[in-house]
Amino acid sequence: MQVIHTIAELREALVIHRQRGFVPTMGNLHDGHLALVKQARELIGPAGVVVASIFVNRLQFAPHEDFDTYPRTLQRDCALLEAAGCDIVFAPSEKELYPEPQGYKVQPPAELADILEGHFRPGFFTGVCTVVHKLFNIVQPTQAVFGKKDYQQLMVLRRMTAQMALPVEIHGGETRRSEQGLALSSRNGYLSETEKTEALRLSRSLKALIARWQTGERDLAAMEADAMQAMRDAGWAPDYLTLRRQHDLGPAVDGQPLVALGAARLGTTRLIDNLELS
Ligand code: PAF
């Protein structure tokens, strides 16, 4: 496996490969990321090249968020990626990817990007779209894989790819969970052992929301308010717990595939999760 830090060297290494699978990450990898790498390998076959990028993208962090403290674990990440079958790791410095302030940005439409995560993290999806668009231009992948744990991110990136006619197929990878059901996330590393147990409440609350819908309740506002209150009672600070349509994240309606999504802070750690219901 090659570890490459510059755009020029990456382009040179990729020139012989037509089929390129790509998994963009911010590092501090866990089994969820490695499953995406394996998925990329399956998609492009043994003859293609699998590239993973590791870049903590300042553009998608608000000033009060954890950009400075986000764990940087390049050596460990590279060992894991090699074992998962990755061929090339692209790990640019900030100066390499943003040699000057990134004035040109990719701005996603408000109806998709200013709701849910985008409402609570203004500018987040502009930062994500900008870096992913740029990484796509650098890697020029034929297939790219993103985790479904970041459900809205996957949707925003799918739309970006379609509207901009980018020549890459976008794939979603299933969320990996601990045995107890905690969605794997780099930010789980911030949790104490007690918090890790308490963290299971988020997916349980989403399950409870789904269960109420399945038993025929349709007062979404009341159901969501109850779910939020239950989280507050348990000491969390929830941003949202909500049931939405899968295809555009509009309010849940009968007869369409739905997804329950939640984001909440436990102590100082903000966790997100989602569960699909077809
Ligand atoms: O999901 C992530 O880790 C990041 O948002 C991504 C897609 C790598 C862009 O920085």
C-alpha cells in the first residue's frame, strides 16, 4: 500500500488505473470505515485501485467545534487500511489541499442542507461538498463509498454528484454497530465507559419513535417532542429526534420508506444516529 501526500504524486500513481474505488475519511478509523473500504474493493474488483483519503477538513467545522482536538492517528489508520485491502492512502496536508483560502465553495441547496444537521451545524454541508468535490477532482474515482451513518451527508453528496454530472457512482455503506448497538463513530472515543453505555439510549429512542409509528400513531410533533423530552430527562441535550421520508428527508408520510434520525449531546460529545424503516 502506498501512502501519498501530494496531489501530483497521487495523479501519477493513478494514471494507469481506470477503475478507481474511493473512500473519503477524516481518519481515526474504526470497523465502519474499513467495511467501506472492503465494499469499494468488491465494487471495483481485484484489478481496480482502492483509494482512501485521510484529511480533517477545517471547512466543515464551526469555530467552536472539535477541529483542533479531532484525533489524528495516521500510522494506526494506515495499518488498518492496508489490512482491509486499500491500495493507496491519500493524506494531504492542509497546505496541499488548501494552498490558499478556499474561496470557491460548493453550496448545496437549503432544502436539503439547512435542515437537521445543517440547521444545527451551519455551513457544515458546504464544507463537506467543497472538500468532496475537490477530492473527486483529484482522485477521479469511478465508485465512491460513504457511510449511511451520516445519512443526510450521503443524500447531499448523491444530489451534488447528480446535479454536477460528476462521473462517479455513489454507494452507501451500512452502519456498523458495537455488540450492544452503538453506531461506530470516531467521536465515540470521546465517551467515558459509563457514557458508552448511556449512549445506547440514542438508537433506542429512534427505535421507540419507529415503534409508535408502526402501531399507528401519526401525531409526529407529539411523538418527536416526547422522544426529545425523554432524552433530556436522561441528561442529554438533544438537537433533534425525528421521523422523515428517506428520499428527501421531508416529514414522514404513510406509504413511503422512512428513516428515524437523531442527534444529541451526551456530556460534551455530540452523537448522531439513524435507523431506516421500509
Ligand atoms: O464523513 C466524513 O468523514 C467527512 O464528512 C468526509 C466525507 C470525509 C468529508 O470530509
